[in-house]
Amino acid sequence: MPEKIIMELIATQPVVEGCQGCKTPLDFDFTFAFQPIVDVASGEVYAYEALVRGLDGAGAGQVLAQVNDENRYAFDQACRVKAIELAARLGLQQKLSINFLPNAVYSPEHCIRSTLRAAEAFGLPVEQIMFEITESERVHDTSHLTSIFQYYHSQGFTTALDDFGAGHAGLNLLAGFIPDVLKLDMELVRDIDRSEVKQVIVDGLLNICQRLNIALLAEGIETEQEFHYLRSKGVRLMQGYLLAHPGFETLPEVSIPLSWR
């Protein structure tokens, strides 16, 4: 029954005029693993990020290798609906973080309709949904991306800028739109406790986030040293293997030692 609802939601998504590939059906299937995003001050899970996987557990790379200009729109729409359905079926109580492909969104008003219908159909309030856009994906029209962010924000969704510091737009993108969450790229996190240069960069970003009321999220936390350094700087939201590995079609639990909070 859920799969039937998913297909109906995707099939009834209106076609946007001028949208390349909007009529191309998706000819492969996929599922998700979920990785916790943790509020390390409270020890509670803030959100679960939906990470695309093959039905056999194959990594995201194998799935994304099948995405092209013709099926990108259908894939993006299917990702949203499937992630919402699976998260709801698993009893998600926290936020659900969904990555979207900005180059697949031709009209924010039209492209969000299946997401809204899925949220209603599966009983997941829009306030629980966070959309992530990776700053490392080249977007040719940053004003279009800004309009997408603004529209999603107006609809009650949480917005997040992923992989910040690894991409093409950088601070120019922040100048156009202020997300709710900024995800620090893992390359800036790696061994930050031993890198003065990275510490200076992150100090600057922390100051920017504080002044603009943005929550800074450090992803790719793998060592206790990275964790404790960033925690000492006031970073509350973290994600990484030190805290929890992604769970294939499950919502992994997280246990933060009291001494770490």
C-alpha cells in the first residue's frame, strides 16, 4: 500500500513547462539509510538525514551514477516522497533531513507539491522536514537557488546549506539567503584540534552564524578530539561516525556520555 501511494503521488505531480526530463519515468529503485544529527548539549537526536542507498544496501555513489539530465527531476521527486514514507513508517519523531538537487527544481511552487502531499498522506508535519542543498554542487543560477530556499522557508520547512566550505558559492550564497542550519564541511572538521588554520576559519564561521542566528552543524565527526574541540567552541549540532553510523532503513539510537555534554 505505501508503495502504491508513493507512485500515485509522483505520477500526479504537475509537469512544469520547459522542464527537461519532467515526463521521463524513473527506471530504477532505491531506499534510504538514516544517520542521526545530534544536539550534543542535550544528548538528543535533532534530526535524521536520509542517505540514498540501493535496495541491496549499495552506497549512494552507485545510485547517483544512474541519475542523468533526463531522469533527474523524477529522481528528486521520488527521493522526497520515499524518504518521507520510510521515515513515517519507522516512527520518526525528530526532523527528517532530505537532500535535494537544485538543478532538478524548475519551479519551487510546482516541485514542492508532491512533498506536501506526501507529508500529509503519511502524517509527517512540514515543520519536521529539513531540506539540505549541498554547496559543493555547482549551481549556474544562484538567484534561482535563493528563490527555492526562500520559498521552502516560507512553507515552514527548515533549510540547511550542506558541505559549506567545499563548494563554489561560499559566502556569496549566504549573502543572498540565510539558512536555518549551516553544515560545516567535513574537511574543515578533520583534525581541527591540530590545525590552527582550520581553527581560525571555523572561529570566523562561528561568529558569522552567531550574528546571523544560524545553527552551525559539524559533520564528519570521527574522533573524540574533534568532538571535544568543537564542543568547547559552542558547536551543539554534530554528525559523524563517532556518534552513529547510518542505519539501513532504521533510525539508529545515540548515547552521548554525560561527561561529553
